[in-house]
Amino acid sequence: MNGSLLMDSWFLVALGATIFAIGNILFGHFEARTPKWRRVLKVVVMLAVIRLISVQFGGRWAWLLIGVMIAFALAIHGWWLPRNGINGWTGEPKARYYELRGWPWPPE
């Protein structure tokens, strides 16, 4: 593996980690009842997948994956949640969001 490929693949991992960090800061309240281990596992698996794809198939495919992940998040928060009566930014009304996730309301 040449140095450029190695640097590119780690840049993409860093980009993915940055996106997850910003996403957790802005939208972490949507995962309030998700176990911490699942949240951590999601980040680790996605960063590993980005690294694997960038090394095995090239940076373009990893960029595509990152783009698909962003598009998926935008579709969920910008279309699907509002369609189900939930604000995609705040997660309100909370009772409706918890019902949609199958979590008990009110929170314990």
C-alpha cells in the first residue's frame, strides 16, 4: 500500500468520525434510550467499513458511502420523521417519537 492511499483512507476515517461527532452533538437526543454500547458499536463499525472500503475499493467508493450516509440521515430527519408527525430537528413531540421507537413513555 503506498503512502498516498494510506493517508487518503485515514483522512476518510477522520472525516467519518467528524461527521459522527457533529451528528451526536446535534442529534444525540434522538438516541436517548439507545444503550451506550450500541451507539459506540455503530460508530466503530461504520468507521471500520469506511476504512475497509477505501482500502479495498478506493477513496471514491468511500466518499460515495459517506454521501449515502449523509443522504440517509437527511431523508430520515428531513422527510420521514416529519411525515410521521415528529420534528426532525428537535424530536418533538417526545411522546410520539418514543412511541415510534418502541420506547416506554414517560421516560423512567
